Amino acid sequence: MIAAACLVAAASLVPLGFVVAMTVATGWETAFALILRPRTGELLGNTLALMALTVPLCVLLGVGGAWLVERTALRGHRLWAVVLAAPLAIPAFVNSYAWVSAVPSLEGVLSGTLIATLSYYPLVYIPAAATLARLDPAIEQSGASLGLGPWAVFLRVVLPQLRIAISGGALLVALHLLAEYGAFAMIRFDTFTTAIMEQYRSTFNGAAANMLASVLVAACLALLLVEARVRGSARYARLGSGAQAVPTRLALGTWQAPAQAALGVVAALAVGVPLGIVGRWAAAGGPGVWQTAELGRALGSSLGLGLLGALAATAVAFPIAFLAVRYAGRLSHGLELANYVTSALPGIVVALALVTVSLRSVPGAYQTTGLLVAAYVLLFLPRALVNLRAGLSQAPKELEEAAQALGTPPLLAFTRVTLRLSAPAAAGGAALVFLAVVNELTATLLLSPIGTKTLATEFWSLSSEIDYRGAAPYAILMIALSAPMTYLLFQQSKKAAGQ
């Protein structure tokens, strides 16, 4: 088990090793010249501007929406709870396609901010809503009893309790901004990821692309360090379940109509526009756009790759999760951390690393399904790992020992007790990996075997050719596959919150 976990951790560090090796091979003088050139400064400026605008807006929408749904007498709050999470089912590049086809003049940082905010604010909303749902309102009532008004209670009592949810959600938003390719390429907004893809296509993994990748990796690692510093070491959990008080929802009064209107605008922009535009293009295309062999093959490839990626990631995550739960220590923590760091890297960096390593070490592996699935595992392993850890925590070693004491052989006891109890959590993690694989674009574009077409790559190909009618069915199928997984994620967050 330890050997398997170490092997997985070593493989997960390949992208980081690739970046370091390419920097050294390029030579420090050349590397610095490429990194410090004006083009890098332009991309860095675009990225920082995008993050400076998008992350605060996502936090504002996410926390504001969560507070309205969980802490106010908002009419239809249960419906709004689901609607506000719904944009997560629409891939960002599909959202961009819808907006560009509706407003072709969209381009630049403000357009990127609009699309990214509408696509990613649920990454803050879902953890914030889950935290508020679990937060004992007794602490808010204590603040009110000391003379604090509603806004003071929120700012001085509630907001500090959301620190972990906000910092974690903001980190996810920022990492998505660094990794996103399709959404920004469609509006002609240059970021590190779009520039790396352009360099790769023009010079096939040239030094310029590698140096841009090194800057991108440095930015990702810096974000991880900043988030860890902001999150701090304070604890916000209650000790024991206790008897939680029933929250008193704040009456909105004359603010009921503005609150409903504000949420309606967000829902219309984030969900109504993409669904409406996609539906309009599909209707304009008529039945013919659905009656193509390519659509069926792309759906089959997406389902097949999603299933392979989900099974592989779950199997690979098991030894790491097992060590983290049963033998917690520095070794298990280090092995787990290696996978989290790698998964934070953009898909294009992971893909470039695997392309280079395979061409130099195992040429026959390039553009094979195995290499593509390996990229999926490196990118999405934590989605399975987090769920498996939770499942294994519900299957303590003492249960296995009890089964063995009753005469069950060790391997059979492990299978009947541990594997059986952790199976639902493993299935949940596999479902989340499946969702990620179906919507993955950059790694699939670079690594997929010749002739392999997925819903994401076919959608990208058609939309890039301005064939919006032909692209619409692929977008609809991606949304249809993503919607149940998004609802599952939302329900899991509620369950974790004790609701």
C-alpha cells in the first residue's frame, strides 16, 4: 500500500519536474530573457487584472447569495438555493460561446470578467451556503443581545466564520482563471493558457511555451501559499453535535423585491442566457444537427473516457486515502499534498509535461488513451481522494478486527467491511471525476489519440469555425451530463452541513 501511494505521488510530481527541467535545459540566461520579455508582462497584467476583478465579484455574489438563501426570509429560498448553484453545470467555454454568439463584439478583460464571474461564482456560493447552514445561530443571537445591529452581526460575527469557505472558494476561482482556455480564447482575451496553446501549436513545445508554463506554475503555487496564509490555523468547528438552535431568518421587508430582482438578474445572466442561446441555435439547426454520426461517436468517447478516468482516479486514490486515514503522519500527509499541488496546475501544463516525457522516454505512449487517462488522473485525483477519505473514516479499523475475531480471514474482512462501507463515497468521488473528464478541453486537445473526438473537443472545433448551430447539440449534451453531477455536489455540501 505504501509503495503504491509513493509511486502515485512520484508520478504526480512529473509536471513540476518537467517545468524545472525545461527551465534548466533552456539555460538561465535564455529563460530569464523569455520570462522578462514584454509579452510575458502583458499576459501577467491581463491575468492580474482578470483576477483582481473576478475574484472579488465571485466572493460578493457567492457570499451575498448564500446569506440571502440561508439567513433571510427570502421567498422561495429553497428554489433559489438550487438555481444559484446551477451555473456550475454549464462549462465556462459553453457560457462564452453563448455570450459571443449573442454579442459578437465581446472581447478583452471586462468581457472575460463577465463570463468568468457568471461561470465560477458558485465555487464560492456552495461552500459559503454550506457553512452558513451549519453555523449555530446562537453566536449571532449572542452578538445581537450585546447590542449589535444586523449588519454589525454579519460583519463582526458571521463573516469571520466564513473565512475558510471564502478563502477556499476564492482559491478555486483563481485557479480556474489561470487554467481556463476555451472561454478566453473565444473572446480573444490573451492569458497564459491561451498564449501557451498558441506557442505549442506554432512551435510544438518550444522554449517560449515552456517558460510561460513556468510562470503559470509559479503563479499557481503562489496562490496556494496565499490561500494557506489567509485561511490561517484557526478552527471554526463546534465540538460535538449538540443541540443547534433554529436560525431566525431576518425579515427583508421592503428589501424583498430588490433581493428577488437581484437574484433574478444573476440567474438570467448566468443560466438564462446560455441555456436560451444554446436552445435557440439548436432550434435553428433543426433535427439535422442531431442526426450526425459524429455526435454519437463524441458522446460515446466522452462517456467511455469519463468512465475510464473515474475508475482509474478512484483506484489510484485508494492507497493514498487509506494511508491518510489509517496511518496518519508526515509521510501520508506529504503523499497527499503532492497530489493536491499537481491538481492545482492548469491542464495545459500537465498535458505539455506528459507530451514531452512520453516523446522522450516512451514514444509509443504519445496520443494513446492510456496517456490521456493518466492526465485525467493527475488533474482530478483529489475529487476522488476527498470522498474516499470521508468514506474510509466511516470504516474504522476496529470493525475489521471485530470481523476477524469472529473467524473471517483478513482479506475477506477488508473486502466485506472496509470496501463495502467506503463504496458509496468512492462512487460519489468517481461521479465528480466523471463530470470533470466530460468537460475537460485543453488536455484532451493535446493528448487525445488521432481520430478520438469528445463532446468538448467537437464543440470547440465547430464553435471555432463559427458553426454555432452544429455546436449547439454538443453543448446541450455536456450540460445534460453535468447537471446531475452538479446537483449531487450541491446535495453533498448540504449533507456535510448537517441538513
